[in-house]
Amino acid sequence: MDGVEQARAYAEADFSATDQAMVERIAVCFGSQLGERIVDLGCGPGNITFRLASRYPSSQVVGVDGSGAMLAIAIARLDQKRQHQPQQGSLPCGSVSFEQALLPSSRLQGGYDAVVSNSLLHHLHDPQALWSTVHQLAAPGAAIYIKDLRRPANQTALERLVTTHAAGAPAVLQHDYRQSLQAAFTAPEVEEQLRQAGLEQLLVRELEDRYLEIMGRQSA
């Protein structure tokens, strides 16, 4: 989402329930500690990034995104949180930072204890851009958790999902949601991507009515 209008619409939408559910799911899968360094790939306006920082206050969390419009919102949110931090006392803002990069990028440094991504995979022209970046950034034994949309079986199922989950959203988000569902992958397709990337140890699961989760640990 490079456009300012799209970025603003996405940032203003309420994804709090699904965002928090993802962070809690990570805690269930990997425990109360993720290590010193966490990277959030395709962080957008920082929805998951900030929640990870709150859930794991002893970790350094870096959000990475290719959209300058999205990162401008994320950085503005970070500045606002820092200004109000003495009153709030809940978010360790010094532990959050953002970096702009299109994947794959040789500029990104590795050694992360956890690699997380939410709804990035279907945006990439080449899915191996994500999986090669996971290889690049994840330290041996690092936790890996990727969540993305799952392509519906047919157009009828797709429209049902749009009606169920985006009926009240602005037109620009409904359009983007429809396109995202069409661009998303199935579980067998992701499993083949992982095989090609040498990440066969990661598990692929269908989640709820529209998601995939890909999880596991980087090989030693």
C-alpha cells in the first residue's frame, strides 16, 4: 500500500481484535519470551509492532516496511506514544524502531530471535522474497510466525468473506480486501514455497475461515 489514501484508510481501520489475537497466538506457540530482538516484516503502520513491544517489553522490536506512507504513520504513532509515555507507562517506546526496505534487501541485518509477519506474503510478486528474508534475518533456533490470508475456493466464497468481514469498511478497503483474497495462497502452495526455500520444518495450518499461519523455528 504505497498510496497515502490507502495507508490512511488502513491505519484508521479497527484491526485491534485480530492483531491482538495474533500476538497472543505467538505467545501460546513460543512462550512468554521471544528473545532480545524481534523483527516485524511488512509492519505497515505498526499495529503488530507496538503490540509485540507491549507483550515482550524486554525485547527490541524492529518494524520493516517498503511503504513510506505506512512508515510515516508508524513513526508519527511512535512519536505520539513517546510524548505520552510518562502518563501511560505501558509501552517501552525506546524498544521500537522502524526501517524502510523492499524485500529482499541486503541492507537488513540478521541475527533476530524472532521473525514475525502479518498479511505481507500475498502482497509480494515473488513469495520467495519473504522466505529468503526469513532465512537472512532469523538466527539459528529463532521463532518464526507468519500469518496471511488464504485464497478462497471460488468467487462465491470470496464474496461471502468480503460481506462477512468488510461490509462496513470504506470502499478503498473493501477493494483492497477483495484483491488481497484473490492474490493470497492456499496451504499446499505455501508448503511448496517452503520446500523450495529450504524451510520445510515450518508448519502450515489453516486458521479460521480465511487465514493461514506458518510457524516453527529456524534450523540450527
